[in-house]
Amino acid sequence: MELNCYSQAQLTAFYEECQKQYSAFQAENLKLDMSRGKPSPKQLDLSADLLNCVSNDDMTSEAGDCRNYGGFDGIPEAKKLFAPMLGVEPDEIFMFGNASLQAMYFTISYAFTHGIMGNTPWGKLDKVKFLCPVPGYDRHFRITEFFGVEMINIPTDENGPDMDLVEKYVSEDEAVKGIWCVPQYSNPSGIVYSDEVVKRFAGLKPLAKDFRIFWDNAYCVHHLCDNPRVILPILEECRKAGNEDMVYEFASTSKVTFSGAGVSLLATSKANLADLKKGLTCFTISFDKVNQIRHVKFFDGKFENVLAHMEKHRALLEPKFNCVLEMLNQEIRPLGIGEWTEPKGGYFVSFNAPQGTAKRIVQLCKDAGVVLTGAGAAFPYGKDPEDRNIRIAPSYPEVDELKKAMELFVLCVKMASAEKLLNA
Ligand SMILES: Cc1ncc(COP(=O)(O)O)c(C=O)c1O
């Protein structure tokens, strides 16, 4: 029976039983952190050979000695290795450092201080607006909030953002300068943009000449299923639509090799690259080419080896996702007190609790020793208008710990839902 069909007496008994179980959890002194989508130590161990796959004799790349200055936009071998990952040409790639967030921050910062392709720097405009498909990635929203951008929530469904709304904003408002997108296995919902959505993105007719799509393809090879659906290559689609300068695409090996010490890249049109390089050339002489060649050697220069490596991640991650989904199906579905996504890849399960309970659930979990991502984090300004969304990040804990954490989580969902009904 669904919880909202319980009588007052049944609800009270249900809540008292939950409280008893909750006290037992508190007595266990749990200490689990599920706040970020971090790879587990076992996942990091999959790439241990990165640390010894090169020697001093391997430092010569097509761009020269990796230990030295030079090779500004990255070694050609690395660009060739990662080009198929994004369906782009190697010469559309600029290799960044260990974090694609640096590349995202750089592009926004450049637009603010110098302007994209000779357009007025955004910092000199009265208003700059960004479209933010929600729920989305908190660190994207943090960057635009930091620069004072007005962020506009765009609802998403299983095919991607509401494109009617995106087209309307982009074609009617010159202050709309960008949109954040995680097109493959979105953080946190795990959705994959449909071909129609990607084509509609490529065919946008922005009023602002310097409108850019910030296409963060962080999870492009992070499948948790056989025969995964892979999104259309956005650069090519934009080119076909005559919009080749409209997109900056980002990716990294943060969740392929080492989260703290991978390589990242920006892929975009040659004209955009030439523009951005005016700033980048002042920013660095080159990013870490030793790490780039290390990645090339580790994967023997072959993209298929990257995919094979990702299968090893899948073997470690899949049981964890299954644990989360089984628990939700068993404990929450019969009570009708939540909805969630069943992602085919990526790092998260997005859970929607009854309206007005997400903060309470996160607090209850925290008070019993399990830290989750803050409620609201997946929305601009950290404000979930319905206080419903919670991001579940199953990657870091081992399955037995995760099971414990999920037992507590479902209990807290039950408690918060019962409290809401009892107080209605
Ligand atoms: C969508 C998305 N983009 C980027 C990142 C961070 O990437 P990087 O480590 O390359 O900065 C994450 C990490 O969680 C993410 O979820």
C-alpha cells in the first residue's frame, strides 16, 4: 500500500517503527561520505601502471621532448588517441591539464575579460544569462555564479533539455550567452540526449553572435550496459548546420584513469581555437606533456584500449548501481514516496523525493553518519524550487558499505515522507 493511503494510526505506527530503526543506526556511529562522485580506490588501481609505463627514454613525442617547454596545444599522439572519443579531428583539440573544469573556467573567464571572437567582453555587459538544464552539475553552476551570470533553469526529460524553451530563449534574448550541457549520462540524472535534441542544439539560431554551447562530455565512455547509445558528435552536427563555431566541447580522463591526475581537453572549431589561443598563450607555455605521453603509452595509443579499460570500471561500478536500484525498488517503490532514474552509464542516480523533503532527508542521513551531496546542489544557486532532488553517488564506497548507507537512506526517505503526511 502507498504511504499516502495509510490511516493516521497506521502512519503514526509506521513513523515510530522508523524512529526505532533510526536510533539503531545512530548507535552504529557510521562514517560514510557519498557526497561526490569519486572513483573508488579499486578503480584508481586499474590505472596503477600509469605510474610506471614510461621511462626517461619515452619522452620524445611528435611535438619534441615532453619534459621540455613547447608543444603548446598538446602532443599530437594524445590528440589522436582522444579524437575518436568525441568524434572530432585531432586538430580540433587543445590538451589542458588534469581537470576539464579548468578549461571550462578558462573559456568563461576569457569571454568575460576579452570577449569571444572580438565581441564585447561579457564583463562589460549589463546582463549575461546562461541556460541551465536541471538537475545539473553543481560545479558548472558555481562557475557561472562566480562570474555573476544570471542562471535560468531549463527542465529536462529523458531525451534532454526542453528544446522549445531553449530555442525560445536563445533566439529571442541577446543576453543569453550560453548553456551548460552534459549530453551523455548527465550529472546527476544519467540521461542521454536524443539525436533530435542534439540536432536541435546544432540548429539553434542565437540572437547573440557570441552564444556558445558548453558541451561537457565528461561521461562519454562511461557505459554501464552492453551496446550503449552514444550521442551524435556535436561539432560535426554544428558544422553541418552551418554553426561550426557555436560549441565548446570538454572531456577528461578524470574517471578513466586518475581523477586528480588525468588529462583533459577542449574540442572546438579551428576559428574558436585560434581565438582562445590568444589568451591561452599567456596562460601557459604548455600543459603537462609528460602526463599526456604517459596516457598515450598506457593505452598504447589506441582508443579501443580506452574502451576496454572502461569495461573494467563497469565491472566494479555495476554492482554498486544495482545495489542502489534494488534497494529503492524494494523499499521505496511500494510506498510511492519517490522517483528515480535508472542510468545506463555515468556516476549518479538522481532521486526525487516527495516535494519539500529533500533537505530533511539529507540532514537525517548526515545526523546518522552518511554525508550526501547537499539537497539543491544540482540546481543553480543551490536552490531546488521543489526541494525534491537528491543526487546518489554510489561509486566510492564498497558494496557492503553502500548497502548500509542505502538502508539508512531509504529509512530517512520513509521518515521524512511520514513526517510530511503527519503534519499535513
Ligand atoms: C559533468 C562533469 N563534468 C566535469 C567533472 C569534473 O571533471 P574534471 O575532473 O575533468 O575537472 C565532473 C566530475 O564530477 C562532472 O560530473
